[in-house]
Amino acid sequence: MRALVTGGAGFIGSHLVDRLLAEGWKVTVVDNFDTFYDPQMKRRNIEQHLGNSSFELIEADIRDMETMRLELSGDYDVVVHLAAKAGVRPSIQDPVGYQEVNVRGTQNMLELARVWGVEQFVFASSSSVYGINPNVPWREDDCVLLPISPYAATKVACELLGHVYSHLYGIRFIALRFFTVYGPRQRPDLAIHKFARMMLQGKAIPIYGDGSSRRDYTYVDDVIEGVRRAMEYKATPYEIINLGNNRTVELLELVHALEEVLGVRAQIRHMPEQLGDVPQTWADVGKAERLLGYRPKTQLGDGLRRFVAWLSAHELSYEVVACGS
């Protein structure tokens, strides 16, 4: 079996690549090593595979249709499209850039899949599409989407593009709404990674608002299991599926959990609430269980311990940047 994984050198993508190669897949990765965070971190994520004959790396931007037409064989059983400009808050400063990469890039990948005759397309969507919908836990059949950031709006647009290509061209399109994924290799701008590093350095961590915001933290291995099952799903032509942990955790509760795992007391610097941040995320994963047999297994404390073990073993030299959602 052959898979094309866009964004395959990133956090979630590299874990998926590890899994696929271990299972005997042939994997092609497209990644442009964007400088949103240190590209060397992403290169380390995949360096162990560079000599593997079942692994191919194409350094290309998903906006560059011509390069992808020339460099990619098109001989794939499934496309897993993870590449995107990430982050809620940065998208407010660069809405046009996010539209270009996320929407136009996804359009390009769908068009290539159409031309190649690829029948299975798995897309990384986001819990941010629900926005400020007060009906929690969030269900996929609740049509009330109230996104409040350009990033979230691009993900909604891509889900709809997928429906168009599924309807017109018979591409099975599975959109997976990820809920705050964490674990080894997590992006350094995200709260768990940023907070852990700053706490270990004795720096005060920024808490936006009163610390009562809540997130459904989902360990990366659980998400990868959901992605793998989505790659095999054949029952219907188009689906939107939550991949979360079905538990919501208050921000200050997360800080206390990190204190326990790190053995360090957090210093807190309270900051004003940030535009684009939603007050809570919470996944109903009943549909994922029903269609994919998805059952998240990792408790927050266990996941944090695995993350901290990875962080301790990898002294990476990159700057801690603004915390994303």
C-alpha cells in the first residue's frame, strides 16, 4: 500500500509516518519545512527514515501545483492531507496567508487526487471549527458552527471543498476534527510544550484570561489510531468525525498536572484574553467509536509523563514562541 502524507515531517504527520512504515507501507511525504517553528525540529522527526527505501521525501509547497505535478508519481492508495498553516492567533495577523495555504493548498491536493484517481482522502480538520458553539460536548451533526478565527474558517471551507469533490468525482473524503493533540514532538508554540519548557527554565508562564478556559487534550497515539482507521474506512463517501478524548480540562488544572509531572512549581503571569481563543473545546466521540472503533486510551497524566520524557531526551535549540490554541 502507498500513502501520500502532506505535512509528514510535522508533529502528527511524523508519528503517522512512523506507524505506516512500521506496518510495511510505502510512504511519500510532502513538506515545505515552513519556518513557523524551527524547521530543524521537523527534520529530526523524520531523519531516521531517510535511508529507508519505502520512504520518499519531496520538499515542496502545497500551493506550488507545478512542482507537485512534476515530483509526485500519483501512484497512491490514499492521501492524508495534514499540511496547513497552523495556529489560531497567528491567523488573525495573516488571514490571507492562511487562506492561500490552507484552502488553496487543499484545493490543489484534491485536484491532484482527482487526476490521479485516488479514491481515499483523509483531511486534518480542527475542533476550532465549532468556535463558540455552546452546545457541548460538540457533535458532528450539530450544524451550528461559529468559528471565530481565520484559521477555523479555512478548515470549514476545506471540509466543504471535500464534499464537492466527493460528490462530483467519487473521492471518499474523511475530515477528522482534531482536539488539542499533544505528546512527543508537539509544536513548541502549543501550551503543553511551551509551559513545560518555561517552567523548567524558571520562567513565568502566560495565562490568558482567568485560567478557566477548557480544552479536550488528546494524546497523539490515540489520534494516530483514529487516522489509521479513517484511512481504511469504506462505508460512506463523506464523513466528518471528531477525534478527541471526550474529557475537557481547565487550563489551571493542566498547569497543576504539569507541576506534578515536572516536579516544578509554576510561576504564572496573567494576561488579557486573546482574540480568536474559544472558551472551551469538548469532543463527543460517539461517531468515531461507531464508525471507526475509535476509543482514546491515554489519560492526561500518562500522556504528560511521556511528553516530558521526550522533552528531557531532546534538548532542542529553538525559541519558545507565542502560545497557540
